[in-house]
Amino acid sequence: MIRRLTLLAALAGATVGQAHAADLTISCGAVGAELTLCKEGVSAWEEQTGHSVAVVSTPNSSTERLSLYQQILSAQSGDIDIMQIDVVWPGLLANHLLDLREIGGKDIADGNFQTIVDNNTVDGRLVAMPWFTDAGVLYYRKDLLDKYDREVPETWQQMTETAEAIQQAERQADNEEMWGYVFQGRAYEGLTCNALEWVASHGGGSIVDEQGEITIDNPRAAAALDQAAEWVGHISPQGVLNYTEEQARGVFQSGNAVFMRNWPYAWSLVQSENSDVRGKVGVTTLPHGPKGSSAATLGGWNLAVSKYSKHPELAVDLVKFLTSEAEQKRRALEGSYNPTIKSLYQDKEVLAAVPFFGKLYDTFTNAVARPSAPTGNKYGRVSNAFFNAAHDVLAGNMNGARAVSQLQDKLERMKRRRW
């Protein structure tokens, strides 16, 4: 008999992977290579154990997927045993998720980046296993830096000067569409990631610290936002105020930008056969401010088990399989997904497939976590307030000092109503 997950269909119009008498259900990957790789991993576990798994297709939008998860879990429904959750969701969903160490053992997360393990630990409970990680990186045109005898920048000021010089020279050479730098400037979660990198790399903190104290109102944070605002209309197009990851990649991949901030997923795309910049691109750590160090926002996805699962032991076993070293290596080789297991960054096959993984090891190790754990279920509102404040500065509606001061007041009011 085909099992129909009516709650899913009713809440989100999600397409549900059907299976006959499936022992488990899992949501892992919405579309494309991510979904294909997940299904392949699930199939391998099925063959190994003899159990069956229904793969549930959930909305591609992370916002819609989170809403769906929250409604399912609030109803204490066991419709989805295993959920793929964003790195900023553990604090939001923790009360509905199993402590994986209770079933999987205290060493279940050994060997993973401690930053991610800490991020996924809420009130001492490991509520999600690291699956693949992300951190912001700087893409650059190797050919253009060589052409104009420029070094890979280490500071934002160096990046600005190099971007301006090459942009001007290329435009004088009739490449009128060339820009110096593209990033994610739309008022959404992607801007939270970019702006947190600017602030942290200037030594301006992380908006809210690990103890829940609000730290954003400081001169270094203000200076970071002011510097970014100077890029708009100068080395970045005015349209960057509405760019997401894909808009930025489109400009860069078409050959019309010197530098781009994006996630590692873009590597395989800019190196694809139909890319205008194939073989011309390098990847390095993001620049830093005058009194800071390089900072990359922690991204990535994890696997969690619902507290309402009817088969928690089986579910945890599948999670352990999918997040194992062998499976993460396969995903790195076939899809350029960044492993969360440290030893894979020294694996010769992995480094041959994605050369910059080794170079950016420290970036993944020391990535800056968004303040989702200390702010709990208020994180969505905290992020919204932060990216709107950053967008106001980028758009020229206010300066950095005023923006961080107003943001501090707004966050203090939120905190008084408890995180």
C-alpha cells in the first residue's frame, strides 16, 4: 500500500516520494545533484541493511522548508523521520529533535569540524549531525590579476584598489560591462552572511555573542558597513542591491567581474564547459579589515532525527551512514560538496577533484557561525533586522554608525522579550 504523507501535501504542496511499507522517511535535498546524491546514499544503506526508505521531496526554498518542518514538528507528527536542516536551524528546532549521542554514542561526531558540532549542540544535546559544510570564499580572475600584475588581495582595501584599477583598465579596453566586485546584496539571509563577514573581519564581533549579549553597536562594525556601501555604484553595479548567489555568479561567470564572493558550490559551475571563465578562476580566503582577520560565514546542512520518529534507532543508523567518511568522500568527488570530516581535506583524491579544499581548510575550521544558537527561535527576526540594516547602509539610506545603533536598540527590545 502506498503511504501518503497528507500533512506534507496539505501544508506545502510538497511532492512525496512514495514507497511500499517504508521503514523510514527522509527529506534530503530538494532538486538536482543534491537530491540525486542523497538518493544514491539512501539506496546503498537500503542494500546494506535490507530496510526501505521513502525520500520525501520538500520545497526548494529554505524558508518554505523550515515552515513546513515547524508545522510538522509542532503537530508532533512522525511523517518525516530524518530531516535535512540548515546550519542556522538547530536552535529553532532543538526541542523537537533527538539527542543523537543518546542512540549513536558519545563519539558519533568525532572527526568533524568542532565549529559545526558546537553549532549543532543546543543545551548540551547534539541535535544534528554535520553532513556538508559551506563557508564564504573569494573567487578571482587569475588571468586579469596576471595581466595587470596584481597580487591576490589580503585586505578589503587591497581588493577595492585592485578591483577599481582592473575595472577601469578593462573598460578603457572596450570591455564596458566589467565590474570589480559582485556579492549578495539583496535584503535576505545571503546579505546576513556577507555583512557578518565584513563586520567580523573588521574585528566588529558577530552581532550577538555566544552568551547572548548584543555586540553590534561598535565603531568597527559601522566602518565595515560604510566600506561596503562605497563599493555600490563604484566597483559593484547598483543592481547588486538585488543580487543573490546566482545573480552574482551570472555576472562573474559571463566574464564581467574581477572578484566575487560566493559559496564553494560555484566552483564546479564556473569551471564547466559552457563557462566563459573556465580555467581563468582562482579561489582564496575572503579579505579582512585593517584590524581584523579573514572571516567566512559558516554555511552548510545537517541531518537530524525527529523526536516523534517511530524508528529512532534505524533513523540514527541511516544518519550515521549518510554522514560517514566514505559517503562524504563520495559526495565530494561526485558533487564538490565540502566534507565536514577533517581528514578528507588531506585525501589525495578529494584534493585532485577540488584543489582549493586543502587551501581553505582553515576557513572551514574557523568559520564564523551566525548567532542562531544564542538567539534560538528569535534568530529569524534577528537576521531580518540585521540584513535590513545592512541593506539600508548599502543603499545610502543611512551611515554605518546610525544603522548599528538603531539595530542594537531593536535587538535589545527583542531580547527583553527573551530570545
